[in-house]
Amino acid sequence: MNAEEEIFGYADEIGPEKVIFFHDPRLQLKAILVVDNTALGPAVGGVRMALNVTTAEVFRLARAMTLKNAAAGIPYGGAKSALLAESDVVDRDEMLKVYARLLRDQVDYIPGPDMGTDEHCMAVMHCEIGRAAGLPADLGGIPLDEIGVTGYGAVEAAEVAARFVGRELKGACVAIEGFGAVGQACFRALLDKGARVVAVSDVHGGVFDPEGLDFDALLTRDPVTGKPNKLWNRRLDKAKRISCADLFSLDVDVLIPGARPDVITMENVGNVKAWLVVEAANIPVSIEAESWLADHGVLVIPDFIANAGGVIAISVELRKGTVDESFQVAGDQIRANVQKILEIARDESVLPRVAAETMARRRVLNAMRGERAE
């Protein structure tokens, strides 16, 4: 199947509006942009930097942004782009400058940080074309990775979900897949709620301690470079080394996939023992796996509801709001959305994702018809 057949296989009444492939032979730059829908406003979506991103994945991520922005009640559509390169490429800034210039005329797309990119990357792009979000504070932005609003929002979602089924986060045992900005923010927020984080992982593997991991120990910095030591380099007294796959089969209360797409599929979903899965990453659980989990009594909070904190903060940044305001707005909106979709899911006997998508799609379709959002 070629890229054209692949993307049109996903097309529906919402989008995508356009799919563009970029190539700069000088830098061997290859990139994909999918603008899914702009009915609610210019499309906001991150720039992902990774070698193995497919066109279909970029579309799925763009659609998740359309639904996320609509559900969050912000005046932006959804898009996503991907640079097919390693995030630690030596000439990353030059590559970002070139990519920004390629995006100059795509004025209906506002790039933001995503996996493999950060506030510095957005600053590079903004300085080149005057258009980017998730900027460093000294450029008037709200630094998403630094403040951790996405992880904060995911934990707010977890708390509402837990209480909806008569449980509490306090004392809960949690495993987090991913220990980047989102995973670390989740870890900190969970500690504030009285939960116990027993396992975390990154691309090289993970660590597990049933008594709870020490966040500061995991973040100890290298004395030479000043950078945080990687998990597999840390000498932790009681923690056990585990594989990335092992993390999804741990006997925990709450599982937070917070890094890559498609980490829970029908191949490994039977190993999940948690009673709550909160999707802090984009598209981390396949639709079939979500259905299986629901059939087996596991509550799943879908990605575009749980991880909306970052894009809500971006909307606050774009209207010149403050960091404190971004936390307030994100927390309030995410908690309200989780409560609403769980009530609909219960009353109508549908999956939380179905309830959430119905709500978000209605807002998009109303905007496409020129009707006022609900």
C-alpha cells in the first residue's frame, strides 16, 4: 500500500484536509505534515522527530489533535507533523530551520513540541518564520516540558476516574511507561496525590521496586555533563531491572503509557493487570485492546482527554496567559471532561472513547456547518 492509499483509507467527513510530504536533498530532510481539520481555527499540533514514523501514524496523531482540541473547548483545529530523523542529530537546529522555511506558507498550521522536540526547537522555528507554540519563557511562551502540565493533567484525569469507580489514587500502585517530560511530570503529580510509583521505563528498559521508586534518585545528574543519568545507568539500591515489555504486565493498580504509540495491542493486552489505564501518550493503546480491557473490567481514559494539558496550555500561551492560568484551566477542563465522558459511557453503555469521540466530533461537525459550539 502506498502513502496515498494509506491516508485515503482513513479519510472521512472530518478530514484530513491536506497531507504534504517535504524533502530537502541537501540535508536529506524528509517530513510529513497532516492538517486534519481547521473548522474550529488554525490547526495546532506537535512536530515529532523520529526515524520510523509512518504517514498513517501522523494522520492518527493529527486526528487525535482534532478531537483533543475540540474536547478541550479551545479555538484550534488539529494537525501533526513528523521529521523523519533522530532527535539527537548533530545539525538538528539547521534541520529545524529548513523545515520551518518549508512550513512558512502553511499558515493554517501552528507547530508545537512533541516527542523528540522541545521548547528550544520551537524557539528555532519561531525565530525562522514567526509561528510556533510551546515557546521558552523568555520568548513569552509557557514551557510545557519544564512545567509538566501534560503529566499534571493526566494525573488529574486519573484521580477523577478512580473516584468514579469508588477508588482513590492515594495509596495506589502505579507504573509509568516513558520517563521523559510527561512521565516525570506524572511521577511528581502522583506523589502529590499520595500514590506509589513502583516502575518507570524508557526506550532502553525500566526499573521496578514494589515499595516505590525514589524520584530524586532516578534524576541524579551526571557530574560531567550535568544531564540526568539514564535509567539503565543508575545504581538503585533495591530496584530491579525490567524490560520495556515487562512494565505492562506488572501487578499494579494504575498503568500510564506515556511515550510511544501502540504499546498495548492485542498481542500483550492480556498481560495488563491494572484496573485503570490512563493514556498520557498519544494513541498508545489500540482500539481493539481498549475494547478488550473494557470487557475485562479495566477502565481506560482515552488519550485526547487525558493528555490535553499541553495543548490547553498552548491555547493559554497564544492568548498571552500565565503559567498558573494554564494549570488552572487544564485541570478544570480535564476533570470536567473525564467526569462527563464517564457518565455518558455508563448511561449509554459505550466505551469512554466512544463517548469522548462523539462529544468532540459533534463540536467539529457543528463548526464545519457554521453552527455555534455547544
